[in-house]
Amino acid sequence: MKRQLIVMTLVLIVVLPGLAAFAPPRQDQTDIELNISVGYNGYFRKGQWTSILVAASNAGEDFGGEIRVRTGGLSGLAETTYRTPVELPRGSRKQIFLYVSLEGFTQRVQVELVGDDSRVVERQNADIHIAARGDILYAVITGSTYGAVDLTGLTPGTGNAYQANWQIEDIPPLSDALMGLDVMMFHDVDTGTLTTEQIVAINEWVLSGGHLIVAGGDSWQRTTAGLQDMLPASLEGTVPVPSLAPLADYLRLPSDVLEQETTATRATPDASSRILAATEDVPLLIRGSYGEGTVDFLAVDPNTEPLRSWDQTERLWYTLVASTGQRPSWSRGFNNWSIGREATLTTSNTVLPTFFQLCGFLALYIVLVGPINYLVLRRLNRREWAWFTIPALIIGFSVLAYTVGFNLRGNVATINRLAVVRVWDPQERAHETSLIGVQSPRRGAYDVAVERGHTLRTLPESGIGLNVPTVITEGTRYVAEDVPIDAGMVASFVTSGFTMAPNLDASATWHLTANSTPRVVGRITNTTGMVLEDIVILVKGESRELGTLGPGESKNFNIPIGPQDPGPLTIGNPLNQYGLYSTGYYSSYAYTSYSSWCFTPPGLWLTIEDVMPDDEPFSCSAGGVTPQQQETRRRYRLLGALIYDTDVSGGRGSDVYLFAWTHQSPVEIDLPGKPQAEENTTLYIFKLTKEVVADAPLVEVPPSLTTWIVTETADPSTMLNATPFNFRIDNNAQAAFEFMPFPDVRLATVEQLDIKFQASGAVQLEVWNWEDRQWVRVNVNPDTANAHISRASPFVGPENAVRVRVTSTDNASYDQVDYVKVTYRGRFAE
């Protein structure tokens, strides 16, 4: 025996090394290199998708595997792994985009390259920083030898500004990964090399509210090749222009440096576009709207003379960014993930029996087991049968209770879909984002797949809500794989993407009048083919309920706009106005009376109150809820997860929106290989086509149709946290604001200004003179709390901008300012 063991050992020693030679060669870790770029030059937005660009090269043998990133895993939040398959043949170089959802506390991202054998071949780390709510994120794409234009020199508001300088290949081909950007600029770069996916992503980003700036000049053809469909003008070649002085005139700046000939792109503006600056018959700066977004076309290259040597280009970028108006409070999608999680839990299967139903069931059990059982057996003279009847009744009631409970959960998994669809007439594409809940009737593992063209992720700050790890594969479809769900529990996800927009025949008209009461009139015809329930029209500070419209039905609306205060410019404004408006004069806008004590979303009680009828409060009952009450709960929670109003304008600007409800889902979610039931609640938000007309030669733009933003931020004495309402000031500080009408109601000529100013103490009011470049003190009538300026032209800057400064001469104490706001009078554009 011992001899046989020795022989076998010798054989193995000789044979095994030979067998190893037939094994596939081990991938040397040094054969593969990874380089990663995360977010927008290392910055990301909380709650938004973040792109990771992975550049991989393989100098070794063929490699197959996946790229993965793990997020969460801290603060009690279960880990989510995002992965995408990758193939790297020998000698290849590839760029792969992976998209992840990062938590707000994330400071570093680790990317791993994993082989088919689950072995980590290579990993790379990158630091990353969160961009705050008021910070501005720019991306500039250029191939210019002079480098990228710097857009951060002078930025609106009090937040910080960060710029990512990209090449064409750095642009993510997914619109969701661009949603954190505020402004994107193209100059002197070949956009003809953009892929179809990149072009679609940029298009969808602008539709959703992005601001696109495109520059022309000598290289206009290559710069605009892939962006033609979004431009506000038709381009027809180049033309020499004697001077760019009209750009300086537009900004109310000296024009000496710009008195030099250069080359401009000849552009014919679209009918809905607006020329901001022109020389002779050549438009130099054209602006158009595109969905919720803005597109500016500059007809010259900013890196050519004389614009390149002009030291005021930062003022040009500032004006373009600061004059885009407001964005509605729902424009960035879901933001309250705890309420979003509650929304996914709200299904018909989660309605519990009422207290009285439970008491009745228990009473029936007691009566049957006790008195009735006794009386029946006594009548039959078989009391000894109680040894059998009582256990039988107990078993029967146990089976009944189990059966009832089982039926309450259902027999198949339920997919709960709560969707928001934003539609911009006349665009053919609409943005969809949905909260998804997958409820299992019994313990099991599920794959959750979303239709092609849509993304899927766990809820930020909440995960799937079950504290179990989740793996999401990003391939042809996004799939959450093998998600374990216990009986009666719900796994939560969020999905987003674009879909075909339903056609709604609707329009609205703003009427500007000679007094301070503008109004909005319009008509709606339901051509969507769906029943639109509980329709509400929203404009700044007002709403109108129109009820339910079936296919083909029509209704009119007429909404006068009462006195209101200006709203803050959305971009660059980090302020949470809740503290301001919850006290004193503005207390009516605060959460002074919730719909229910158990539903208390943060922010102002504004849009949710406008959309939900007063006769449909949020029910706090744990059981016995009717189907209509449960549907009402779903709607409230969907709105609570979506809308965060921080000021009384709701960010609506001069736009007109229609909110309506349906029960048809715009996105397909399925559980491959498993049966499923569905519950759908969909909110459609239509931005209506509108026009603005003047009902008198001289019209008034009241404060309700203006925005404000803090200015003079470089001065250390400026109060960065001041608002034009209800603030205190001492002699060492100043409060400076820039007011501007909404884009659609800006006047061609401003003839008069009224500055409403009410304060107590030794305060003074100054207005910026754009011609003399200095502050001018104005006198305020104490009886009317008004400073009237009859010759307004020197005090009106680009896009009707008016700058106001408040200072104090009181050395002893603080002075109180109640409000400062501006009313314009002038002539509307023809």
C-alpha cells in the first residue's frame, strides 16, 4: 500500500505541471490599464445620475468581464452595485460609460474591472464632491487651440460655479447623466462627430430645462453640424461685420474695444426666436426656447478678435445665464425619497382591516367557540363532543384567518407604478420618471427589468427599502437582478427616460394691461385619447380646477393675476425661502394647515395645495380605507416626493401648466419569468403653448412678473443671504438685488419705473445708473412707499435688468426693511 502511494505521488508531480500548461493563461493585472473620469470634473448632484467614463486598454490576452461600482454600504444603507459587461480583445482600447446614483456623503468612487471568474483584475479610485443646490455647473466643449472659454468668471447668485472642460467623447450618451448640468457651451469643435445617442441626450437635456450656448464664426459649420435641430435660427454661411459694438450696447457697456471687423455667421432667426443684439442686418446674438430649456446662438467665435481681447466677456456670459427666468419646483424630478418610499408602499394590498372588522372577527370566534358551540351540543345532548368541536373551530378559524390574509396580499407580485410625465408642446418627446414598488405575496427573488431606453436604480437615501444588497446591470435593458423580497414586503425603485408625448390641443395667452392686473386666458381640447382626471391649470400664484375631460371635450379658462411678490431666479439661488415666508406678512404661504397630520412634506404649502382638491384630504386611517381614499394618498405622496416649493412663485415664471391624472402607465416594468399584477397612477404635466399680447400701447409689468437675485456678491459688505423681503441691515452692510421681468414679458422700451420700498430706520435706496456706471440715490415717498422714476432708460440694463441697493446710515442699531420690488411701464415688443 505504501509503495502504491509513493508511485501515485510521483505520477501527480510529473503530470500536473503538464496539465497546467493547457489552462487558459492568467490575465496579468499590469496588462490592463483603467483611467476614470467621474461626474462633471469631479462634481455631482445629489439624487441625480452620475456618469463614470472608463478608458480601458488591454495589452494582454483577450479579456471578458464587467465594470462595476458599489455605492451605499454606509450609514445603515444597503449596498447597491452597478455593473455593465465589457469585452477587451488583445490590443484594444475602449471607452465605456457606467452610470451610478451616489449618496450625498460620497467622497470617493472606486471602479473595479472584474473577470468572468469574479476576480478583480484592476481597480481605480477617484475623489468626488457634491455640488450644492445653489451651485452652477457648466460644461464647455471645444477643440480651440486657445482652450475653453471660462464661464465661471462672473456667475449669478451666491452659489459657487464649477466648469468641466470636455472633449466630444466626454459627453455621456444618456440625458439622465446630464441633468445635473445647468449650462453647456459648444465653440470651435466638430459636433458632426457626436454619436446619435449623444445628440439625443443633449436634445433631451435641453427639453428638460438645460441651457445650451452655441458659438459660430469661421468654424460655424463644424460647430453646429450635430446641433442644427435645436438652434433658434437657420444658418447660411459667414459674413464680415464692421464691429461687435452692438454686443457692448446690449450689455450697456463701453464698446471701444469691439470696434473692429470680424467674421460672423449669417443667421435667420426662427419665428419664435428673439434677436438680443445685431449689427446692421446681421444678428449677433439670438435666443430661443426649446421645451423647458433655452438655446442661445452667438454668431461669432469668442476666441477670435476682438471678442477674445475684450475684458467684459464675463458680463456677456453672466447676462445670458441670469436672464433665462425660472424653472418650476418639479423640474429636477423626485427629491424627497422618504415620501417616495411611502408612495411605493401605497397599494390596494396594503390596506388593513378596520378596528371594527377585527373586533367583529374576534367576537364571532368567541361566540362560536363558546355559547353557540355549547348550546348546539347541549341540544344534541353531546356535550362530550366539545373535545373535538372546539379544536375543529380553532383550526377552522385559523385557516380562515390565514386565507383572508393570503388573499389580501394577492397571489402574484404587484408592480405599483407612480409616474410623472412632463410634456412640452409642440415637442414630440416627453420626459417620464416613475416610482416603482414591487410587492411579493410570498418570499422570493425577482428580476426587475425596465423597458429599453429607460434607466432603473434604487431610491437614493433609501435603497430598495429592505436593507438587502442590490445588483443593477446596465445593458440593453436595465435589470435589478435576484432581488430578495419577503412575503408582503415591497422593494422600491425609480426609473426615468423619454417616451412619445401625447397630443393635447391647448393654448394660453397672457394679456398685459395698463394697470397691475394681467390675466391669462386659454382653451383646452382633450385630444390625447385618454380620460384626463382632475385637471388643474397652474400659473404663478394662481390655479384653476377644470374637473375631468373625456376625449374630445373642451374647456376654457380665464385667470386674473392678483398682486404678488417677485420670485427668486432659480439658478444660483441656494436660499430656502421657507423661513422667510413662514412668518409675518407671508405666513399664509407656509404650512400653517396641512392636509393631514401624517402627511407633512417640507417646503411651502403651495403647488400640492393647488393640485389637490380641498374636498380630498389625506387620510391617516390605518385600515378601512376606500379605494378612492387610497388613490388620493397615492397622489399626495407622489406630489410630496416630486415638489419642493421654497418660494411663493413655485418657479412657474410666466409659463402656463396643466396638471392631469390618468391610470395608464407610460413605461413598462416586468418581472421576467414571473406573473404580475399592476396598479398605476400617472400625473401628466403639460407646458402649454402661450403668447403674450399688450392690451394697451403702454403696459405695466408688475412685481409678480419679475425675478430677483442677489448681486454685488464680490463686495464683502453685501448680505449674501438677504432677500428683498423682511430683512434687517446695519451700517456695515448692504443689500443689493437685480430685478428682471420674466423672459416672455420683457419690454422693448422701458419708460417709467416704480420701486416699491418700505422700511423703518435710517435706510437709503439707490438704483444703478447703467450709463454713468454708478449708484444714484432715489427719494421714496413715505405716504405711498414708492420711488417713481419718470425717465427710466439710464436705470435699465440688458434684458430690462434693474439693480437696487439698500444701505443704512444708522450707527446705533439694526434697521428693518419690509420689502423692495420693481414695477415697469413701457412698450411691448411688436
